[in-house]
Amino acid sequence: MQKWEYATVPLISHALQEILNQWGEEGWELIQVIESSATGTTAYLKRPKGGEPPATD
């Protein structure tokens, strides 16, 4: 069974693309973005446990 690890990342509005591209290069996949007046904008990401990007067929 596939196991996953997750990360939450605060997003800065003027650097969204750069932040998400950097995490994507490290094998992370964006699963959701939530905006909150208390915590700001947060990205939720996942990748297969062990840091390896999923295989593409």
C-alpha cells in the first residue's frame, strides 16, 4: 500500500509560483490551498513516503 507524507506551507502572495515550483521540484504535489484570516494562505502538499516522486507510466 502506498504511504504518504504531508507538508503545510505558508504562501506569500508575491511569490506563489516560485514557492510551489520549488516544492514541486522536490516531489511534492499540491492538494489544497486554504485562506484564513488567522493564519494567512496555506498550501497543503503530499508526496510518497521516502521522498521519491510517484512513477509515471
